[in-house]
Amino acid sequence: MIYEFSTKDMSDLLHDDLSTIQDNEGTNTEVVLTTPTTESIFPCRVIDTPLESVNNTDNAIPIRKTFQVSIEHWDNKQRICMEMADNTDKKLQKRNFIRTNSSPIVFDQITKKYKFITTYEVRYNVLTNSFCYIR
């Protein structure tokens, strides 16, 4: 039976994987799905909604998809944001994700924290239920 991996499945998988990262020794970093507020716990990662595109179909059934997702890394210090992104890279590389883009680090006036956004891509093969390298 073919399992069609959905956008929600991808978001759940990313949340589970990224929740295990300890940017500060002994403490798992908070992972959320919405923009942090002044009440949020920092440091934190924000998983933006994954973008899903179908690459191949067979009888209108998707057999290969590409997922792209942006992860925001938030902290008091720019350097910590960069370290967090490196830790995200290492974790996602285990599932064959590659970083395809990074944005400049920006300071958020509301939270008084820095934000560094990195974007990742991976291909999902429905027939093998596995993630494949893009390049």
C-alpha cells in the first residue's frame, strides 16, 4: 500500500526531529509553529509551513514529491542563531535534507531577539517511503 506523505506529516516529522536538538547543553531547544512573542521561550526554532510540490505521478497518484521548508532560529545573540542553524543542518542531513538558502540575520523589534532563517529541501519517494537527495 502506498502511503502519501502530506504537508502535515512533514511538519510533524520536522517538529519531532528538531525538538531533540540541544543548543544549550542539557536543554532541548523549544520548537514552535508560530512566530514567537515576548512571552515565548528563547532560544527557539520556528517551522514554517512546508511547501510541497509533486514531481512525478502514475495514474494521477503522486510518486515523487519535493518538500521545501524554512526554519527560523531565534535568540539574543546572532552567533547563537548561526550555531542553531548549524545544528539544524546536522540534524536534517541525517534525513537527506540540504540547505538551499539562508537569509541575513535580522533583529525583531517586538521580541528584541535576532532571527536567522534557513531553507531546506528534500525529495520524498512514495514508492520506497524514503527521502532522497535533491542534488
